Amino acid sequence: MREILKITIALTVSCLLAGLVIGTTFIFTAKAKQHNEHLNVQQTMFGLLGYSKQRPAPPELRLYSVYRYIVEENDAMSMGYMVPVQKGSVEGYAFIVLDLKGRFLESYDLGLTAEEALSAEDRKKALAPVLKDSAEISFADAMIIACMEEERTAYLLPGEFPGFKTFIKAMVALDPHFQILGLEVIEHEEDPGLGGEITQDYFKNQFVGKSFEKLKKLTVIKEPLPEDYKLYLETMGNTEEGGLSAREVERIQKHYQDKDIYALTGATISSAAVTSGVVGMAKKFAYRVQILDQAVEKGDVPVLF
Amino acid sequence: MPATTKTNTQLVINGLLNENPIFRLALSMCPAVGISTTVANGLLLGVAVLFVQVFSSCTISLIKDHIHPRIRIPTYTLTIATWVTVIDLVLAAFLPVAYKAMGIFVRLIVAFAIITMRLEVFACRNTVVASFWDGVGMGFGFMFGMVALGAVREVLGMGTFLGYDVLGFRPMLFFVLPAAGFFLVGFMMAVFNFVETAYNRRAKRGL
């Protein structure tokens, strides 16, 4: 009996010690980790829009974040969008509520700045006074609209979908006509060397340039990637780097524009998961953004995008 | 097993050759087969295992007198899990470039057999210094095995080495799949055995 007691106490103490060490490390590193992740996301977003260290983004480029929420009130569901608006001479946020069919219901002003809106906690705090007590709000997803001088240049959609192993976090960039501008895989737990190759250029860049019509029926084909297409994907039409001539680039682009995605060898399921995930994200987004635009017009909300 | 009588350098060479974790002790075959697809992967995982092994060995060696004998294994698991978490968090916060490369591998290490085995066989009976050098030896032995496998698999399977195109074509994609990992590990074990037999024979003749 004494042995069992000793063992239990020893185990508990060990677990508590381990928890203490892990907790202390977490406290010291959490802020820096979040900062790094934020920088990473920023870099990904600018990369998707075509900007890099050599080609920095122009100051006229503005990125507006829209946050989508689901509001439940006494068994009635509605959609809420936190949108950046023009409030007099400053930029702030408003919360518009739409019913499930997309009809504009009402809009509330929020005391929130763009930086505060980045943190989920601050958003929740800003929403609290606006809602009635019986309403329950849950965060759905976010979308980022890139504007250059009052005109939309791109949509950036962060999203998460099931992969072969667990989840794949990706960001898709669409142009105003919902054609794919780029795809970045931010986080995944696929097998290194097999499914992990979804982060490579020769897979990601296959999505670039697919039109919305093609996207709706996009699938995966189990054929080896043709060599010329692979070269094009890895240089992405960059003719200076001793790759392809401008005429070849055009020919390859035209030829493969309407083809499906060539699956990764040994990772068909991962490739299919990414394809269906991207297609799902794009389709849902196109539907939602049209509804949002209609509702914003009806409600006469002074949105910034 | 009583405390070791080897010197520190002998411990390191032991981990590299005599008791190479993959090819002689046949431990941690999962990463050896699954993750040694490229040299870069093998190198990164090897470095991560080296750190976890050294830290865990030293920690257990420090507290070996206070571990209740009945809960050895949970204690080892707790230590390894704590160190893996700490390394993961520190990498993510202060070395983002390294984290991007090694991040997925570090979390896998908790389940590796080699680390628990080494704690059980060595660290809980030896001094901190000896455990440190043994951990270094095991870590390097594991890294050596992974890089060797990775080199063969990458060159023969994808025609590249560390990402650079060496052959210009893909000889046999089969080498990148796990089945080839099994075959290659077995083959390398045979090579190790052959070398040891030859060495012993020559040593006997030299006597």
C-alpha cells in the first residue's frame, strides 16, 4: 500500500515539475513566437501578391481584413461580417449582420482599429457591447482584400482544410475575377519527401492562372509531370535565368492552362486534398463575397474596399 | 549493467560504429525508413535527435538517484516530452529560419525508441559527463545513419543531392518509398556486420 502511495506521489510530482518547466518556457517564448508567425504571414501575403525583398510593395497598396462570424440567437442563425469602414476622416470597423440568405439586417459601429482587429481577443471585446445577451458569436474565417487606389487588385484567403495526415493551412490569392494568382502552404503535417512536396514550386505553381471556370471542375491526374512544364513551374516564366524563351513560356502557358493538376508521385491523396481544399475555399469565397457586396450596397455601409 | 568503463572518446566512437543505433541496435527504424528520403531531411532530424538525446541523458543522469524504480519509463517519457517541447518553443521563438526547416521533425522525436533506450541502459547508471558523451555519440551515430541512407535514397531516387541536381534524371523513384528504406537499412546492417567481422579477423591475426 505504501508503495502505491509513493509511486502515485512520485508520478504526480514529476508531472507537475514537467508542466512547470514547459509552462515557464511557454511564457518566455510565446510573444516572440507570435511575432515570428505574424511576420511569416505578412511575408507570405506579400509573396503571393508578387512582391518580395527585391520588389517591395508600393505604399499605395492597402490590405483590408474582413472577419466573418456566425451569430446564433435563440436558435436563429445569421452571418456577421466585421468590415473596415470610413468613419469621417479615420478608418475604423463596423459589424454588419446578414440573414442566411444574404439580406442586410443591420450594422453596428465598433470601436476597433486595424491593429487591434488582428487579435481575436480584442475583436471579441469590441463585439461584446454590440450584441444582445442571448446572442452567441463564433469566429468563422478571415479574408484580406488588397486594394490599390480604390480598386481591388487581389483577394487573399487564409484557410484550413483536411489533408492526408491532419490539416493543411494554406493561403490562396485570387484576382478580382476569382482567377488564382497564387497558393502558399503555410503549415502541414504531411510526410516529408512525399506529401511534404506540396510546398514545392512545381506543385504549388500549377494552380497559378487557373480561371474560375476551370477551378470549379479542377481535379487531379495521375500522370508524371512533363519536363517542360516542370521547368516552367520552377522558373515561373522568368526568362532571364537561363530557362525558357518568351515564346516557349507562352506556348506552355497556353497548353497547360486548362489541364488538371498533376499529382505528386507517391502522394496522390495529399495532392487531391490540396486541390479539393483550394477549390472549396475559392468557391465558397466567391459566393460569399458577392453576397457581402450586395448587402453592403443595400445597407449603404461606407466600406473601404 | 554496471557503470561504463569507457573513456569519453570511446563513448562517442561507440555510438558511431559499435553500437550505431540504427544499424547495430536496430532502434528508431521508423525515422530511418520513413524520413531518410533526402540528405537535408536526414541531417535536420539527426541534429534534432542529437539535441534531445544529449539534454535528456544529462537530465536523467542528474536525477537518477531520485527516480522511483517502478516509474522509470514514465519519468523518461516525461523528460523527453519536456525537452522536445522546450526545444520546439525556443526554436519557434528565437530561430525562425531553423524552425521552418526542422519544425515538423522535432515533434516526432518524442516517440523514438533510441532515446528512451539510451536513458534506460546508460543514463540512469552513469555520471553526467559520461552520459553527455554517450548522448553525443548516439546522436552522431543516428545522424550518420540517416545521412548515409538519405544520400543513397536521394541520389538514386530523385537524382539530386541536398537539393542540387546531380544526375539530371530520376533513376528509380522506388528508392524514395518506404519499402526501399527497409531494404537499404538491411543492406547497411549487412555492411556493418561484414566490416566488423573483417576487422575482428584482422585483429585476431594481428594478435
